[in-house]
Amino acid sequence: MNRIDLNRCYNKACYGNCNKDDRKQCAENDLCRVVKSNLDSLSVRCVGDWAEEKIYLLYQYFGIFAKGMKDKWKEINYIEICSGPGRCINRGTRQEIDGTAMSILKHDAFPNIHRALFFDYNKEVVDVLNTRIKGLGLGNAYAYEANYKDPTHLCNILRSHCSKDKSLNLILIDPTDCGVPFELIRCIKDTLNNVDMIINVAIGTDFNRNVPMAFADKNRAQKYISFLGSNTFFCSEENISLCRNKQYEKLREHFRKAYQDSMRTLGYSVFRVEPVKNYYDILFAACHERAADFWDKAQKISFDGQLELF
């Protein structure tokens, strides 16, 4: 039995179990102002216990992906959007752990990666992550300040580092809500031909709180129309009826399908959905069945809450 090493340690400075109002007082620019990392005295991001399952899903797939394709592609890149500072604090357990970025950079399969690019809209977050990257002594990884609401700028950076035709790319898009415009997905696919995507879809949080009300509020609906890349979901008489009758579980299924239908227009044909507790979906999207085989193989090793591989 092998444990994924996330450099877990207890941080007594964390208040523990802080609520949403507490976090508004304690956090600025998505960083906790109360807690600094015990490992490097840099800033951390406050997360719930569900974050560890997301890290696990990514970690498992990345290993199989990077090792399985290293002899088939001259250039394999890892890209992360909404990266965070690289280190998290679990407000439930008061334990700090490596986030998605640092867990990938420390993965034993990372030497197979040509380039690792990280994006966050917040300059302070980017600076903290770059400090951590520098501490690892890696010359092929860097974080950039870029907003997913400006796809052209973000994709220009991708274009300057990654080959359009000769690279295989794994992209994690990890927002806290359904705010990432589908135009970003389209722009990425126009910039890089070969892209597998792992997308955090806030189906249990943002959707539940706002999408039912968006049927009666055109201004509120615009965010989700942008996310889906189409207004078809809100124009559907069936969906309007489901919302009116509060059949939200069925409505969520249709929301998932609408997003996948938009991705099909870009050539994606293989999808896997992994619900993480009741908070969000981890959506895996690829253009080839081989990627799905890798994903399925990764998920056969189940998450046990302690990040152990059996």
C-alpha cells in the first residue's frame, strides 16, 4: 500500500471549521490571512475536505497519462487554469496539504513533461506559486497571471510555449463556479490540436443556488449561457417545465448533457463524470478512446479518504 505524499501536516494556526462569513473576514485574494504554511511560510488556500478527492483523481490519471504516452509524443504538456498558490489548508481537519499544482510537480511521472503552465487571475497567488516552483528547482514550469475571461490572452501564452500539432496536452480547469466561458474551451482547442481536459463543474453549488432562478432572470442566465456556449438549455420547454416543477435532479442531468453537447462540437466524444460528494462534478473529456481507457484504469484504484493506493 502506497500513500500519495501531499506533505500533510497539522497547522495549529488554522481556526478550523470556519463558516462562509468567517472566511470572508480571514481571506483576501483567495488566500488565508490567518495561516501560513508550516513548510515554507508562504500563503495557503482554504479548502473543504472534498478537495483531496479532486487531487486524488487528477494525481491518478496524470501518472497513467504521462507514463503511458511518453514514448508516443515528442512533447507532453500539463496546463492548469485556476491553479491557486500550490498549498491548501483543510478547514475541517486543520491539516495543510499540497494542492493540485504541487502534487503534479512532485509526481514521479513529471520528468516526462515537456512544459507545465499554470494560470491564475490573481497576481499574489501567481507569485506565491512561482516561489514554490522555484524552490523545486524546475526549469520547465511557470505560473502566469491570466484571467479565463480573456481567452485570447491566455491562449497567446499557450501558443508561445506549446506546439499546436506535435504536442499532447492535459488541461485541468478548476474554478469555484460555472464562470469559465465556453469561449475559453473553444480557444484552447483552436490553439492546441490534442487536448484532454479535466474540468471542475460546480453542479452541486453554483448550479443549485442559481440556475433554477436564472430561468426567470435573463441577466442571471447570461453567466450560464456563456458557460454552456449556447442558450439552448434555457430555451428548452422541457427544461422550463422541469424547473417550474422543481425537478432539479433531472434538470442537472440536462445541464451536464448541454455542456457535453457543446464539447462535441469541438470534436470531443469521450466523457466521464466523477461526482465529488455533493459539491461538484469532475468532468473528463477526450477525443480518443485510449484516453478513456487510461481514465477508467485510474479510477479502479478507489479513493479511501486517506489518499492511499491499494
